[in-house]
Amino acid sequence: MGIKQKKVNSRRRKGQPSAGRRERWVLRLYIAGKSSRAVTALRNLRVICEDQLNGRYRIEVIDLLKNPRLARDNQILAVPTLVRKLPLPVRNIIGDLSDTERVLVGLDIRERSAGRG
């Protein structure tokens, strides 16, 4: 089953959303059990998605305690790890996702602010 993606002009004005923001997002959160970091990461991810992606997303939670082979197969070295599967390219963010600005930039939902390095 293929996924169709529209070709989007790569130029955008400052403050405008990424081209991928109009697409359906597939996000995979790798956790290890119901640790406080896992719960925090999932809560933070849901808030960010509802605020920024307006229902155009799917979150898949992968518990590596239940299937540890997936850590090796998907090259997950730390948990929690968020993987943006779609839109391409794939991107990874490690941590509890509490730094919203870092998550938005890391997922390419928002450009890096001029004052941040």
C-alpha cells in the first residue's frame, strides 16, 4: 500500500508552517514500560499534536519491555524515543518531550527561532 505525497514548494516565509504540516503524520513513541518518563513523554506528545497538527496524526506507542527485539531492529538506543515516520524524512527525538520548542523544531513543525542556536 503506497502513500501519495504532494510535491510542495520548498520555499516558505518565516513563521509559516512546514510543508509537512498539511500532511498526515505518523509518530512512533518507543518506551520501556509505564515509567514516569514514558507517561510524561506520551502526555507531552499528545498535547503538542493536538495543538499543532489538528487531528492529522497517528501516535503508535511501542513498549520495548513487551517486544525488546524492536529496539535492535529499529536502532533505538534510549527511551523514550519519538520517531517521525511520516512525513519523510524520518526524524528521532530522545527524551520526555518536555521542551516543546525543541520538539517542534526537531519534528520540523516549526523553524528554529532566530535567537536560539
